Amino acid sequence: MRLQDITACMSDFASEALTVQQAQEIIRQYIQPVCGMEKLTLRQALGRVLAADIISPINVPAHDNSAMDGYALHGEDLSGLQELSLKVVGTALAGMAFTGTIEAHQCVRIMTGAVLPAGCDTVVPQEFISKISDSEIRFTVGNLRIGDNRRLKGEDLAMGKIAIRKGKILTPADLGLLASLGLPEVNVQRRLRVAIFSTGDELRSLGEVLETGCVYDSNRYTLYGMLTRLGCDVLDMGVVQDDPEILEATMRSACENADAIITSGGVSVGDADHTRRMMERLGDIAFWSIAMRPGRPMAFGKINSLGKSAYFFGLPGNPVAVMVSFYFFARQALQQLMGADARPLPLITVKSDTAIRKRPGRTEIQRGILAMRDDGELGVSTTGSQGSGILRSMSEANCMIVLAHDQVSVASGDKVSVLLFDGLI
Ligand code: AMP
Ligand code: MG
């Protein structure tokens, strides 16, 4: 499907005034996941995308077992009695089951995790016991009911049920869960290969001399960091001059070697039209102006070269705009491309400790510092100057304050939505 097939179905589409949600929706409809998987051992699989549902091959736990240290008994012995005396006939340890048979009015000393002996369905915890000898215990029944302190076979996970769904990005808990099922290996999607380069004649790479009017290229480093956290392999193609031939050659080479290409700079209104014409020739590319700040201009689509294709994200040049556009558009798209269960960024609502000026009709993203105030409530304040070239504001921030499209100015004490950097991939 071409981009225009998607946008033709949107009643209020206008490439020169797209809302953040519209742009996200077009991207979501356009991206087709890449195919390819590999089998990895559990430790290697951390952070990778699960390629197929994991069906539990066993019951977890495998047997009914005790949730407490205490004494296992026949639940029927409890009925109607206030005080109960039982004969102790053996011991069940975790990993060493009691194999004998328990008669009525008998019990077995049992430890947490030990298999409940045949006939036992209830455990009286150690601390309920008022009198103990080697051969007998005495306790008050009180609130103890049949089935108390028993973990049922398969209650964590029943054999044949889905333990983890395809598309899950594997967490430490998932590795543990897979291990608990006895699975040493797992099928994951192959890693994405993402090519990056920066455009701009004023850009200098590290190690080069900085002449007047030039700046060091920082975008390739923020992009490298964000992509690496996302689990992508990064193909860094350096700085490319604002020259249509060099640009085309670089685009083609990136397309032939990567699943996606992310560039920065060169997509603003003032930028050379030859770039647009060249890109349009290479594939299906749209140039958008998104109602957001920072990060207004963006190019998106797919290019082709030598029978290969790659998705393309042409991000703006300003360093903060690059990061914001990456998080709002590229991140979820790349997760979708890698076959992951892509979810929108999780926002939390907190009080703003500062007044923020906001114009309705565009999404505004400010850099924020979220902190616990003296009254024990969370509050967020802005990092001060919010120019989209001020990368320091991003470095000092621990969150972004997301002011929605229709929102007006915020007074101190109003609630705002915040996107935490911590844990963001
Ligand atoms: P542009 O979108 O190309 O017009 O760039 C907007 C601003 O971002 C200009 O001030 C550029 O110098 C700056 N800029 C563009 N690319 C980079 C980069 N890779 N690293 C640092 N600054 C950049
Ligand atoms: Mg430029």
C-alpha cells in the first residue's frame, strides 16, 4: 500500500498540517513487520522480541504443595472442632516428598514448597501450633479452612496454556518464567539494522577542526543511543554533504544494507527542493509538517534500490527535535517493524510546579524534571529555556512534559502529562 492510499482514507488529511496522532496512525498502517528469526539461549534473549507464543510444556507448580512451613493434614479433620490434636507421622521437605499414606487425625511436618502428601489438602502454619512434641501437635482451629496454605498444581501456569505471547519484548521476569518451564532456548525475531546519517554542510564529525559557523554532529550520537536501547544494530554512515548526488548514493547504499534509514536535517521548508525530488524518485516518500513543537518537519516513507527496500524517517536537524520526533514517531514504528507488540508511550499525570505558556492547535513537548516535593506529592517543573537546539535541556531533564494538541496554557498546580525517560526504550 502506498502512503497516498492510506491518507486518501483520512477525511481531514493535509500534509502541511498533520496532528501527531494522524502522523502516528499513517505510520502504523504503513509499516509491515520484517520476517526472520533466530534461536537464542535465555541469557542472549533479554530485550529481544519473542517470535512465537510460548506454550507451557508443564504445570507450574507441578504438584499441589505447601505455601507455608507447618503441618499438612486432612481438611476433614478440622470440622467443628476448636482444639485439635494430631499425630505427627513424618516430614515432607522441599525436594523430598513424604511417600507414606496419611490416615485421619494424622499429620506430616511440611516445609514451604514441599509436595502435599496424598490425602492432605490443608496446611496449618507453624505459628498456629500451641503444643508440639515429636509425635503430636495441638492447635486451635480458629479461622483455618480446608485448602488453606495450599498451592494448587498448575495455578501459576497450566500445561498447554500460553505463557508468553509472540511479540513480547523479553524482560528479566520473562527469562525467569521461561527457565521455570525448563526451556533453555527461545525463538526471537532477528535484530533490525538501521542506517543513520546526518545532512548539513555545517556539520563536522568528532576529531575534525571546527571552523567558524560549523557545529559538531551530535544527532548521530543521540540516534545511536536511542536505537541501541531499542535493540537495533546501527549502521553509522556519517555526515553527508547537502549535495544531491552524494545524498542519493548514500540513500541507495543505506537502502541496500538496512531495514530502515533515519536521517537528520534537510527536511525543513527552506531546504533544497532537489533533495525532495531525488527522494520522491527513490520511492514512496511524503514530506509532512506536523502540528508539534519541537519537530515540525518530517519526511516519511519507503525507498527502493537494487530490489531492496527500506523505511525512511527524515527527521529535522535540531538536536532536541530529533529526539522528540524519534520518540513520537520512529520508536513505535521500529518496534512494529521488528515484530514487537508496539505500544504507545506510557504517560503519567502529575502537577506542574511551573506555569507553562501553550498555544492550542499543536502538541508541545517541554523538557521537565519530575521530583518528589516536600509535601510528598510528585511535581514537575520545566528545565528552563526550551529552544529546540538546546540539547543540554534534554540532558538535564528526566522526563518530557507532553501538552496535547487542544490544550491551552497551564497554570502552576494544574495537572500535566509526563513521559518518563527512565526505562524508555
Ligand atoms: P536543519 O533542519 O538542517 O535546518 O537544521 C536545523 C538546525 O539544527 C541547524 O542549526 C543545524 O546546524 C542543526 N543541526 C542539524 N543537524 C545537526 C546535527 N547532526 N548535529 C547537531 N546540530 C545539527
Ligand atoms: Mg541542514
